[in-house]
Amino acid sequence: MRKSLIFGILLLTLLMAGCFAKVDRAQTNYYVLDYQSSTEVPDLVMQNHNGKALHVMNGRINRTYNRNQIVVKESFYQVRFLSDELWANRLSDAIPAIISQRLRAYNIFSSVSREATEHDPDYYLETNVLNIEKIEGKQPRAFLRIELILRDSSGEKTIVAHSAERYSELTDDSTVYFVQVINNMIMEETNTFAAKYIAHSAGRPFTSSKDEGLRRLSAPERYLAEQLEHEDVHPSFGELLLRTKANVTTELKYTIEALDSLNTVIATYTGEFNEPIQLLTGRYRIITGHNEDISMILDIHPMQRTVVPRDWCELRVRILDLSQDRVRQNYDIWSRNEEDLGYNRVGQDFSVGDEEHGIDEKLWILPPGNYMVTLSGYSWSDLKDFTTVCLNQGDSHLLTVIVDPASSSGTIFVGAGILADEMDIGGAKLHKGAIHANVNFTSNNEADKNDPTFSLNLNGSFDNTIDYEFKPFHYNLRSIYDVGANFSKNNDFRINLDGYSMKNVLLLYPWSRDRKLLNNFAVYARADLSTHFWDEYTYFSGKRNILLKNTDDVEIDRMHDQERLRTKVSLYPLRLKEGGGLTYRLNLGPNGSVSLRGGYGWQQDLNRCAFSHKESKTIDGTPYEVYMESSDKFDRGIEATLILSAVNILKIFSLNSSIDALFPTDEMGVMPRIENENRLNFRIYRNVSLDFRLNLHYDEYSDNSRWIYDYSTYLRMSLFY
């Protein structure tokens, strides 16, 4: 038991470590702005002060930032307060405190005070903080906007004023590094302010780096010249957003080209529809469209989001059969050439079939114009299986095409048109079903022309799914019944494939869909069943003597000269699974996903009248094949499941695979019970495909402590309903 428990806990910890971390209460962290003498500039240290007294007043902090929580800006007009990342002191006191220490270290004034004194100071220093925040994104940055204003004792005359608005890239995304960067930025702006005042008090006001060529500069003036020159290159940022009118869940990319004053490309970036991207202010060219044939030039302004007007068109193609079920069908889109009255090919794709759950139709981004959609690989000039659609600027349409795949007339097209979205034709259904069938008949008279041999093989699969979402819950039921039979000359009708499975899972999504990192976490409860409906027989090549024993190793029957033995009765073995825990779904793209589950589970194997071969034995000179009845098994413990789903890969095949493990906690030294189910399907033509199925399971505690496999493959024809 200890061995199994350790394995189970270890695997569950690896799968669900991120979930369990959320259960613990987050630790509150406090941060301080601390004076760092290492950032002092030696050229600004004065040998003699000017005899003036300075009082540094409490800072004025913008109301948004005048709080303990560190502020994170997610866009230019949206902020978030970090409840567990706090300033240790009020910024209105902490920022003037380190500024005072810096000015005191430079020996510019006779005294620098924060508290009121008996004598009135000569100057007052005002500190205004307009922004102090962390900007999130692919390239996180710290942003500081600050003003330092020196006034005379009357408070009416401004002696020196300095303002700064600057970003600093955060190569480390931690809050500790953010505070360090902000601390250094405040000190750097204090240095610039000090250099300005030194130049002013020397009677040499210095306002531009261009003054460097007009006179010989002192050391503080040279430092100031460098800072003013760098001030010109401090970047400012804006946002760009391209938004589709249609709701899409897949990534749609477009190209961004940065332009200089001559519209020459100086840099290239990649953006994603419906996701804002931060860019340096300036001029850009946006290139989009399926064939990158849509372009526009625009300007990005500082601290502003530029939303690009929808000058393009959007088209989705949904193909249904006469039962209004979605059909996987290839189609081509052609654009009308207004010059020669022909059509140019835009591109090709496949429509989404009814089995491809959770996948949306491809969204085509196209220029305004007239378009033709053809099916089955036809060219526009063939004038077969086609329809046309006119797209105006800003249009977003769903083109619904009705086909008859079973048509024998040579064409499958029935009708097409732009229908109202409210009709939701071909949308998600509560129930989906499919029948897959294979028939194989062979006959041969080579041995006897008057008495030919024959064989008839029938294989079928009934696949039914119920999928229902009632937020925040999601329920899914899937039942699969595989059955196969064989009838041949000199052999009775035999069932050679018989298996039924039903899987139920109820999911609770605690987080909303807009939480990208958390929305795929869920709490699950499941109940699975696996059985069969026909008696199962083992056929012998010759007559055998059989000895049957029950689970207590007691003989219950002897049979002689048997050609077959019933080893399983209807419904048994009956395998049941129940469990609950946490699950996470990782989307690998529009066609694939991986689900991880971990929790506590129960399994029951009911093996009434289920016999397996134990040994060959001779009793009183008569050979017997000994078959023993399997015992019922009841286990509980930690369960872990890995589910892989990939559909329409390379437009050819689909794969569904699951690995299910139970680590028993009530038996000593028992290895986990492992089951692996795999289904691989290759599409050949329309509803004709090649299906492979491989199931593996291992149970050390069972009578057959080895890997057991069940493999089948057949060419199938499918009917969806």
C-alpha cells in the first residue's frame, strides 16, 4: 500500500501542483523605497553650499496611486490593484524622503529638511507624482511621470521646474525588480533636477543640450546636457487593436510594419486580432487579409489606443447536409477579377464536420468584392457545385451551404445563402450520433466448383454523445457500442466483437472564460461503465475436456469432448468507475487538446461467471483444461487521467487517446491499475474512413497479471444523425 500511495501522491502532485497552490492563502508582501548611495553622481557634489535652506514638502500623489496597493496598468485606461503587493509607507512621504537624502548628499543647500523648523526656509520643493505603475504585456515596463518644482519662500515664484515622463523595460517581471527600477528612476530625475538648479544658481541657466556648443560647460552642466539629450529618446507608447466582428476563438495574425518619415520599413512585428498590442508612437503600415492583400497606414499616438476601422470583410463557410448536420467538405474561394471578368483563386479549406467538437469555421479576412465558393475541388469555370456572394466593406457573414453527399447526379450542391444568425442553423446540438458500419462478403469455389466456400463479416459501431452546458456547469455523456459478427460455411453465426462503454463527466468551472490562465481549470465528477451484451465463447481447434472452478478453487463442473466453452455471460464482467477531483484542459491549437485529471476514485469489477484459463491438468489419466472463475474486485485510491484529442490533423486523421490510472490505497504492495484506450481514424473519402482501435490494461491484482490488449481495425462507412 505504501508503494502505491507514494506513486499516486507523486503523480497527482505533478499534475495538479498549480491547482493546490491556489488553495493556500497568498502571502502579503511589503516594499519600501530605499536610498541607494551607489546611484549618486560625483560631478554633482558641491564643495561649498549656497547658504540657502530648503524644505521638501510632502508629495502630491495622483489619487489613483495614493494608496498602499501597487498599481498595475493592463491598458491605458484600465488599472488593477495588487492586494498582496503593498507599499510599506505612504508614497507621499516615501518619495520626498529619498529625494531629501539625495539633495543633502550633494551639499547644494545649507540645510534640507522634511519637518518644520523655527526659521522659514529660503525655498520649498514640491513633488507631484502623476503616474507610478507597472505596465503589463509581452514586454512589461515600469512607468513614472513626476514633477519637481522649486519655489521661493513666498511660494509664488518658480525658481526651477523639472518634469519627466519615462518608461523602463522590466527584464525581470518580479515586483521586487519593479520597485528597484522605480527607485532608480526617481533618483535619476532628482539628479537631473539638482543639475538644473546648480546651473541656475551659477547664473548659467541651461535648458537644452544644444547649449553645449555655445559655451564651455562645467561638470554639472555636462551631466545635465547628457540627461537632456537622453530625455529626447525616452520612448512613449500607444496601443493598436484590430477587432473582428465575428466571435472567434482561434488566433488570427496580421503584420505590422514600422515606417520612417519616408514610409520606409524599419521594423516588422506580428499582431493578433482582438488582442491589443503596445507599440512605440509613430507611423505604421498594417497588412492583413488571407493573401495579405489589405493594407492601411496609420499613426500610433502616445497613451492612446488606435482601433483600426474595419475596412475588410469577413466570411465563414458552413456546409450542412439535408439533415442540417455539419459535413466536412473541401471548398475553394474565388475572387472576381473586374478587368477580365474571370475569377482568381483566393484559397482552399475544409468545412467543420459534426464530429469535430469545439472547432469553429475558418474566418476569412477578405477585401470587399464579389466572390465565388466552389465545392469538391471544382474550378470557377466548371460552373458546378458553386454559389456566389457579394461582400461590402465591414460585412461579416456566415455562408450556409446545403449539400447532398449521397447524390448520384454528379453534383452535391442543393442550395446556399446568407441566413440570419438568430436561426443558428447547423449550430451546437444537445445530442449527436453516428453509425459506423462495415460489411465484407467473400466466396470461393477453388476447392469444389459445386460447393463454394463463403464468409460474411459484419462490423458496426454506434456512437452517441450528449453535450450540454449550463454555466458554470458542463455535462458530457458518450456511449460507444462496438459489435461484430461472422458467418461462414461450416461455422455457426458467431459474435466476435462485443463491447459497450458509457462515460459521464460533470464539470464545474469556477472561473469565467475571460480568465485566460484559469478558465480551463475545473472540478470534475465522473461515472464510467464498461460491459457487453452477448455471451462470449472460446472455440477450440479440437475436442477438449473442461474442468471449472469457482473463486475458492473448488470444482463446480466437469465437461468432456467440448468444442467450445462459454467464458463470459451477458453483462459480465461489469466494470464501474467513479471519481472526483480537479482537471485542467490545455488547448494545443484549434484541432487538439490535452486534459489532465487528478483526484480520488473508486473501481468495481463484477465478474459473475467470468472464467479464464488457469492451467492444463491430468486427472486419473484424463487431460483437462482448467478454467477458474474470476473474483470480484473493489478498489479505491488516487486516480490520474491523461486525455489527448486531436481531430482533422493534416486534413486526414483524428486521434483520441486516454490513459487512466488508479493507485490503490487499501492493498499492500499493489501496483496501479492502468488502462489505455486509443482510437485512430483515417478519412479516405467523405464518410468512408479507416478505423484503428487498441485498448490496453494492466492489473497486477487480477488473475491475469499481465498486459491485456484488444485490437481491431476495419474500413467503415459512417452515417451521422
